[in-house]
Amino acid sequence: VATVLAVMLFFFSNNIIPDFQKKAKNMLFNIAQTKPALNFTPGQFIDQLPGYMVKFDKIYGENGENIEGVFVHRKASTYENQQSIVAEKGKFVPAANKNFLKLELYNGYIFEDNFAGKGENVRQKQPDQAIKFDTLVSHFDISEVINKAIEKEQITDDYRFQTYGQLNETVAKNKKDNADFFSNISSDVLSQSNSVISYMDKTKSKTVAKQQIKLDTIKGEKKLEILSNAYNRLDNLKSTASGKKSEFSSNIKYFSKVVIYQQRIISYSVTCIIFFLIGASLGSIIRKGGMGLPVIIAIIIFIIFYVMNLGIENIAWGGGMSPYLAAWLPNLILLPFGIWMTYKALTDSQLFDAEKYKALFKPITKRFSKSKEHQRYQ
């Protein structure tokens, strides 16, 4: 059973979870991009609402829900009535149906022209209509915007969207990028220390360098100039090394994240088998106390595993441990314990029998009991 669950976990982690994470993250990113309440710019006409052109003079509030100086114009065809809404202020309100954007407007006018299906001569003679309102509630259909956001995939390069095989290519590419990074660091340092080195042909044989001029033989301002130049070069090298150090740390952290994520696709399947060995053994060894005690011990073991997992992961992110070892080390620690627990269960061990430990410590407790009994008669 545990083996079947482990295989299912590997299949789920390798094929289903990356696809779900990709769709979920893209949906979140695109909805955040296309959500009208978040993307409106004050003082500009925006046509993000299907069928409408809107403009707000001022947008404020914690989530940009309050607006002032509202102008809403409906894009009407020849066979539709023209309509424009002007209001002093308004507010975006959550709608019951998430496919609609609810907008409450206060103190404004609705201007509407009954031009639908009428000729040019009639339109010129048609009077305008204006309706004053104190409060107007409008619903805008944004289902088309949301559906496009869900379908559109703009984030595709995240390592969490990849299968085990695809992660192999990402790891290989990352290793090559890191090697190029180290090569560039050495070139930058050499070129800063001596600008002539970058122009030297490495294929030509090198001649013996002439003896350097001793600093003691240089007098006056020339000596100060040389010392100043040397100090400036050292300062520049120090700044370069400091900047490269932070970049190096981020590269190591990203590489460790990719490797650990890849290895855990397999290692978590092995963890499933290890915890089955521990859990089944606990149920067999502990006969007293019903389900309570085995569950409590299992929870404690899982918490230890989880804390150990996070601690080792952080060490690997900092470059203090190989990410391959970090992904497998918790399993390597728990596996002998799981095998030992299974052995104890098969040999009918009394590992968690309280009476056994009482008998073990009985000589010690008996000695203290005698001394107390002796004090009563003194």
C-alpha cells in the first residue's frame, strides 16, 4: 500500500502539481493585472471595461476603491442609445457575482440620447435627456476580462512549473551560468588590477617581466601619486568584490532551490514509505491507550522531520551544504529509525511499555522509598 501511495505521490508531484501551480499563478498574476479597480489611472480615459470608456479624476482608499470626478461613457453602435454618466464621487463595492464589477455613484447625472435606429435629420432635432440621481448602482460585466486572464499564460519560466526531466535541463543551464559568472569575476578583477592583461594574447609565449622599480627610489609627488592610484584600485576591487558577493549569494540560493525542488519530487515519495514504516510500527508496538498515544508520537516525529527539513533547507540556501544532500538528509536520518521501529514491531518488542521502564528504574526508586520510610520512625 505504501509503495502504491509513493508512486502516486511521485506522479502527482511530477505531472499534476506543476501544471496546477502554473495555472494558479498565471491566473493570480493576470487578474491582478486586469482587475479594473487596481489598474485605473487618475485623469486618464480607460477602456478596460468591455463596452465602456471611463475616467476618474481621483482614486484613493486602501485598495483604490474610492473615486471622485467620475465620467462613464457607454460605447454605443448606430442602433443603440448614447449614454454618459457624470458623478461627483463613487465607490467600488464587491458584487455577489464575481463576473461583475459593482460601482456605486453619488450625486450625478445620466445623459442619454435616444438615437437608436434614427436618421441624421431626426437625430439633430432629438432633445437630450438628463436624469439627476443621488445614488446610482451600476454593474459592469467583466467576465470576458476574467476569462482572458485565466487563459492567458504570461509566467512560464518558473522552475516550479517544470517536471523532473525539465528540471534536469534547468539545473544544467544554471550550472553553466554559474561557471560563466565565476569566469567573468576573475576577468573583471584582473582587468581592474592591470588593464594591460585584457589585451594580452594568451596563445603567445610570455617573456620574462622586467624588474619592477623600487618604491624607495621614487621621490616626492610621484611617490604619493603611485600610492594614491594603488589605494584607489584596491578600493575599486573591494567594491567590485562586495557587489559580486551579493550576486553570488542569490545565484547559489536560486540553484539550491531548483535542485531541492527537483530532488524532493522523489525524496517525498520515499518519505511516504518511511513514515508508513514508523506509523505501522507504532500501532503494533503500543497496545495500550488506543489510538491516542500512537497518533501523538507520530505527530511529534513529523514535527521533528518538518523542523529538520526547514533547517537543512536554509543551510543549503546559504551555500553551507550541497542541495542534493539537503533534499535527502532528513530521509537518511529517519530511514534507520523506521527500519529499527519495524524490527521492534516484528520481534514483539515492549518498547513503549511503561511497566518495563518502571521495573528498570525500580532499584533506584526503591532506595529512595526506603530512606523516606526510615525517616518516619526517627
